[in-house]
Amino acid sequence: CTSVTKQWYQRRVRGGCGNGHVIFASVVNHSIEWKNLVVTLQEEKLLLVEDVVNNTKDQLEFRDRVVKMSLGWDHLVVTTSSQCLIYHTNNWNTPLIFDLKGLTTSAILLAKKQFLIVDSVQGLSVYSYEARLISSPKYNGLRPDSLNSSNIAMSSDTLVLIDNRDSRAYHVFDVNTGRELTEKPLHHTQEIVLVALDQCGNTNERCLAFIDKNNDLFLIQVRHSNPSSKLKKLGGMITTLMWHNTTNMLAALQDGRFTVWYYPSTVYIDTDLLTQSKVYKDAGEFGKSPQIVSFLGHHCMLRRTDGSLVSTAVSPYPTILQNYVGKQSWEDAVRLCRFVKDPALWASLAAMATAAKELNTSEIAYAAINETEKVEYISHIKDISNKAARNAEMSLFCKQTSEAEGTLLQAGLVYRAIRLNIDLFKWSRALELAIKHKTHVDTVLAYRQKYLEDFGLDESDNIFIQYNKEISVDWTTIQNKINMELESERGK
């Protein structure tokens, strides 16, 4: 008979024929992979688990048909039409089981410590691998039936959902409490089509990578006190992406090339290193419009448009390097880079060492990639005896001027905060700080006058005109005050 209409529902397809017959069919032989394990849906109620390394096979039978399954982080989570079963990869005989209230599981997302079940009727539920309900995140207007793996991202501490009413907005939740972390959803200028969270590192520096409808890739630290200030563009013409499972590497397909950023957070530290710290190769072998499905260990798995899977290798050294950095083993990290002699690895180490304020390692790494001016600046920072002043200079090196100023003011180094703004030609802010703290007003006026004289300009700012009438400038007095400030810093 000829099919007139058909409808998909929970791995089943229902079709109506022209002769009045109704056809029911189910998906079989669907498989998922993780490390050395392959899980295949052989029948509606039967899974086959294969360990390709140990050459073992296990069959898992269920009383109801399988609706969804997900494999990762040493666990297999299966939902049937009435239950959820949690298997540990070391034990296929005794799963943890709990009943499901809803019968419409549409997605399962796994993280290191917990997993998320998306039910198109009941909503979102976060469970531990011990089958304990942790939280049920939601926001006003949430439509669970609109959620899928593209508009949800989860890590061990954070959950991100694209708003179903406005795909330019996204909500950020704490996984453990289910509470939304911002009063209002965060907004992007364009519609967002894909989101992904990194899976390791500091919680406060949790990074969300997302692709908008223009195929531009952005990175944002969603748990920062001011997330909008941490929105940075990584690249354009991106079609798919995936974070590494144990490090902060990011893989993507960009303009027909398979691209890997060894350390994407470089964009917050030194944008000059961003291009140097990524590698790429031609993606023609993967066919047209492939999708990245996993990024584990030293391999990235992609699915072609015909459904077949193809694997590509990634250098193991960035993973080793990030493990060394995580353990603060800086000497081992340097030795590794010297052995490999890869400029991308040196650039990544330079960024990571700078972020950790490890000046000696940072100096060595920048020297290895011939960044002479930055080596000299780091050498200048190392000569500063005051710790707060050094930290402020490192923030300034990373182009984080507000953080640098805040560090200095918090440490009571008012003159350095004023001088920072003078050096950046932020004259109004420098004068504002001087007036507020009742010190070095004449210093700001003196440097402002010198600046105008050098460029042959007349004063046009009314506030500076007013204070120039009230305060006289004496360079000898100013220099003595500066020397006293520097001497006072050395004693702190």
C-alpha cells in the first residue's frame, strides 16, 4: 500500500495507507558509543552491550520497550515507557531503577555527577547516578516539548536552556538547586541554534560555547558576576561543535576545516594567542555537513549525512599539558612543550600560565613563540615587589582594566590606580579617583597639561579648567610625592 500520512513518536513511526491500513514500525539497530563500549538496540525491549577491547557481550532485557538511552561518564541510562534504569559500566546485572511519572522522555543528557531527563509533559528532572532526584529546573513559560539536545547544555554544576519563546535568550541554572542564576535571562543579538558547556575546570569560570544563526561561535562565562562582559567571539562559519570530556579543548567544523582550540579561554587572556593556540585540518573526508557526536580522549567522532560514523585523531599532548597545569606541575609542562616543539602547545601554555599568574612559566612560553615585547613586560612585572600591584599589572596585561583598577583600590594603592588611568589616557577617571581620595589631584593636572602641550592642544574639559584655576602644578613636589608612594609600596 502507499503511505498517505506518517508520524514519529518515541522511536516509533505510525503510518496511514491509502487502502485504510495502519502501519506501526519501531527503530532497531540504533547504536551509541563511549570509549570501548557500543550499545545497540536490537529489539524494542532488548539492548546488546559490546566491549570491543575485552571482546565481551551482554544482553539487557526490559519489561517495557526502550524509549531513550544515553551512554557516558561510566554509566548507561535507559528510559522505558514506565521506568528509568541506571547501569554502571562495571556492573550490567543490577541497575538502579525508579519509576517515571511521565511517558514521554524526549532527551537524556549526562554529566560527570548527574544526568538530566527531559519529559515533554513533566518537564526537566536532574538525578544523581544513585537515582536520587536533585532538582527540577524551570522558568515561566517553559514548554518542555520544545527542548532537545541542541537547545540544552549541562555540566556537573550548570544547566543552560534556550528560551522557547525567544531563541536569542537563554536561562542559566544551578544544577544542584534548580535555581536560576540571573534575575533575567541572558540575551544575544541573534538567534542561538546550538549550545554546549565545558565539563571541567573552575565552576566560576564555566564557559558556554554557542552558535548563532549567522554561524558565528561565541564563548561566555555564564557564572561570572557580569556575564555580558565575558562574551567573546571565537570564530565564524561554524556548523557544529563539541567540548572535550576531560579538558577544556573545543572541537568544531569551521569553513570546511576540522578545528580544535587547545585552550579556548585564551580569548580572555591574550587574543593575540587565539590563532596560535588552535590547529585545523581539511574536513573533506567527512563529507557534506557532518556533525560532531563525541570528543573523547584523543579521538573525535563525527556522523556523516548518510548516518555513518567516522573518527579523526587529535594530538594527545594538549590533554597531558592541561593535566600538568591542573596539578600546578609547571616544570613538567615546560618540559613537555620543549619535547613536542609545537607552537600551538607553547601558545596554550603561555595563556594558561598567564591566567594562573605563573610569571616564570609565562615568560618561558612567550619567549618560545618569539613574543619579545611580552617577555619584556612580564620581566617588568616580576620586578614589582608588591603582590597586589603585580596582580593588577597581570590583569592589565590581559586587557582587564576594570579588574586591575579594582585590585589596586582594594589594596589601598590609590596612586597606582590613578597612574593606571593616566597611562591609558582615561583622564576623567583619573581625576575622579584623585578627587574622591583627596590625593594626587595636582599629579593628574600636571600629566594632563604635559599631554596637551605635546600635541599642541588647548584644555576643553570644564572640570580640568576649574581645577587648573584652583591648584598650581609643581613638578618637584609631584615627583617627591610619587617617590614617597613607591617607597611606601615597598614596605607593604
